[in-house]
Amino acid sequence: MSTQIEQQETETEADEETEPEVESPGDRRRAQRDERQAQEQAQREVEEETLDDEDTITLKVFRYDPEVEGKQEPRFDDFRVPFHKGMTILDALIYARDHYDSSLTFRHSCRQAVCGSDALFVNGRQRLGCKTQISELDDPIRIEPLPHQEVVKDLVVDMEHFYDQMEAVEPYFDADETPDDKLEEQRQTRENREKVKMSTRCIWCGACMSSCNIAAGDNEYLGPAAINKAYRFAMDEREGENRKQERLRIIEQEHGVWRCQTQFSCTEVCPKDIPLTEHIQELKREAVKNNLKFW
Amino acid sequence: MSQSYNRGTVEDFGRWREFTAGMWAWIFHKFTGWVLVGYLFTHIAVLSTAVGVDPASAQAGSDLYTSTISGLESLLIVRFLEVGLLAVAVFHILNGIRLLMVDLGVGLESQDKSFYASLLLTGAIVVASVPTFLGGKLA
């Protein structure tokens, strides 16, 4: 953070000094950049040396940026970060970005496992950065972007396909009948609420989709999150019959629920503890029941 | 537009550190399934070429079928392969029952325990079968 202030100072100084010379603006900026990098490097070395060895952790962070020369070949960068009790992966990443390398890129927003922005591949498993305690992990901590999604930069993956799949199951209510009084609520029984409760907790982080190796091999497979979304609406008693039938038709296709081979990977990694496999299995049974006619 | 870096399947698999029970169950189920398919075809090929109906030699115990079987049984490697086949078949059956339960939605919370149970039971049955398979005299 302090680097930014210094950077502004050097810029104004340099502007005044170099104006009469015939140096091109590019040269000047390059010189400034070199100077800044040297400063940052020195500062980082000083900071790392002053860290006590006992309460630091080492992060090994995946780095890749197709737009920057020297980062086009993926590599791992080490960051030594001071540890404090209750520190999460996201805290450590934020520290590394703010103190060492401002170009370290990752998504985060709410920092309390609600927004679903920071699902990462930490020590060989999909975890939510803000919900994972560093004290539970082995040092050094290896942080990578989610597998089976394309990496845009550093820890940022392309979520477009995941969002497309989520929308493919038509995740919205379409009740057949609404209360006559416009101000009246559409009520649901307590039992029904309990049934869909867990499925409503999805935060669209994409950890399940990334952990599913069926989804990895079959791009058309809806994936656990989307099927869970379908479950949430299909099992809700307020849902209209037409929409329910239409949604069941979508999920019972070849690349719908039947792709699931019950590996339970999604259920294991889900940061909101949604029993995804159970919901997929229930929709399989629902799809069969819906098509069986004995008369 | 930035192009994104394609990580490829090999790297994806190599970076995986933690497999959980359900994943191991899936891998073992696939593996044992393919072994059983392979065994089925070997079984058909060997036995269909070893069938010859000759009552006289059958009486004397020297017909093609008997000599093929006793010839195979005299090889130590075949005895060990039989134990392996039993292990593979038993695991496939037990995990198949587990998967049936999963499909019926019974006890999904304890799916990992049922996987470990099927492994233990497989181990116990295989150990118990060793005297039967390896006990007989090698001709």
C-alpha cells in the first residue's frame, strides 16, 4: 500500500526533471518502472527478513498472464506471509497482494462465504478461500485456480460455461396460480421448506463443477450446481406444473442427471454442505417416476 | 482479448492430491468391472475350445476338458490369479450393492463408511479363500 504513494511521488519528480531532455515518454516510464520494481523488491526483501520464522506460512501461488511477457509460461511464486490466529487463505492472499505483488490476481468480494467468488484449488482440493483456515492446512500451501476451467489470469478462471449451465435449467419460479390479492405472499409449508432448504444455499462458486470429473470429460453435462438448482425449483410445491415438466425434460436428457456416477466429489467439496449427490439421485428417481406409466 | 491457458488433462490429473472415499469407490468399481469383462472373454475362449465329448476318455479322466483344467490348476500363477479374480469379483459385488443403495437414496450420508466396509469385507473373504485356492497339491 505504501508503494503506491511512493510511486506518485517519483512520477511527479521525474516529470519535472526529464521535461527538457529529448527522452521519449516510453523510456521515462520504463526507467520509472525499473526503479519502482527495484524499490519494491528491496522493500519485499526487508519485510520478509523481519518476519519471524515461527509464525509465517509459505504460499505457493499459481501465476499466469497471457498478456505479460515473462508470465506467459505458468509458474508458481512463493510468498511468505505472517500468520495470525483465524487467518484464512483469502486473508493470506490479500496480504501477499497488498505487501508484495499488486499484480497478484484473484476474485473476492464479501469475505464471508456468501458471494462465492473465491473458490480455489488449495492443496489439491477445491476450497472456498475465505472459509478455509490456514491452521488446518499443511505448509507450504499450494494455491491454484479451479481445475477444469480455463485460466484467464493467475487464480481467475473463466466461469462463463458454469453460468450458462446454471441458466440452462431455467432457475426461476413460474407458478400456475398466484394469490388473488396482489399483496398476499405465496406460501409454502414448513415441511416443503425443509426439503428444499439445503438446495437454496448454493452460492454459485463452481467448486462442485470443478471437482466433478464427469463434468470435466463431458462439457454438455449440466453439472452438480445446475442440477441442484433444478432440484430447488422442481421440489418446491409452489412451482407450476408446466414449468416443472419442462425442467424435468431438460434434466432427464442424455447430458442431464444420468451422467452422474455418484462419485460424491461435489458433495465433499461443497463449501455450503449441500448434499448434491442426494439431490441428483432424487431427481433421477423423479425423472423415472415421471415417465413410468402403467396404464 | 486475452487467450486463456489450456491446462490439459494430464496436468489436471497430476495436480489432484485428495481423493475421497466416493472417488476411490468409483475408480475401483471401473477397474474391477473391466477386469471382470476381460476375464469373461478369456473364460469363454478357454472353455469353448476345451469341450470335447468323448464318454470313454471322460470316464478315464483324460478327456480334453479335464486335462485343460488340471493343466491350468497345476500352475502356481493361475492359483494366485484365482485369488485375485475372487477379490475383484467380491469387491465389485459389494460395491454394486452399495451403489444400488445410493441409487435408492438409502444412507447417502454413510456412503464412505459403506465403501470402507465393502473393502474390509472383500479383504476378509479373500483371506479366507486362500487355503481353498492355494491349498491343493500342484500336480
